[in-house]
Amino acid sequence: MADNRTITPGGFNYTGLRDNTAEKLLARFGKTATLNTPGGAGADPWDPPVAGTDYDITVVGPDYKLNNRELTTIEEAALKFIVGTDGATVPPALDCTITLDGSVFQIVGVAPLQPGSVTILYTVYCRK
């Protein structure tokens, strides 16, 4: 019997997978954290820096420490967070920080899980 099914990038509802599965699981097992995006310099060199923007996000972690990092550029103290796409209108980036339970973590790596054109979640590597 021949299998004539095909998998095409546009043939699966990744938005439903994100909304109905990933976000529900992150809400159930995750914690609320804060993603802080940096502000920037003032209009003039003598103006104080502009404050950053805070977004409430849902994360799972940081109980995981990355093993097998011998051939990577990730340092020993790096922690891995799974970050949902709800809450933040901007994706996590290298110049952002995550605040969780009073601890501030600097983002050192971001890997989106993005089949097709829909971002389902982010794997974010951080350091204290």
C-alpha cells in the first residue's frame, strides 16, 4: 500500500499547535518572569538613558544546566529557559535580560522553534 501523504510547510496549523498546546503547557508548568528590553541613549549625549521596557513572559527553567558543551561556545554557568510567545510583543534578544524570582539573567543565546512562519517558543540560554 502506497503512502501518498505529503508534509508541506503550509499544510499544518502551527498557530493552533502554539496556542492550544505549547502555551497551555507553559502556563501550567511555567513561571511568570520579566523580559526587559534595553531603552537606549537619550536624545542628547548629556541626557540620561531611556528606561527599558518590561514584558511579562512565561518561562520553564532554570532547573536545567547544559551538558555536553565541550564543542560549543556556551559557558559553564549558562542556564536554559523555555520561553513562551505570549506576553512579549518582541522576541528575546541578546541585549535583553530575564528576571525570575528576583534573579536577573543576561541572555547569551536565543534559538526560536519556528516551523513554517510561526514561532512556537524560544530556547533561551542565560547567565547570571
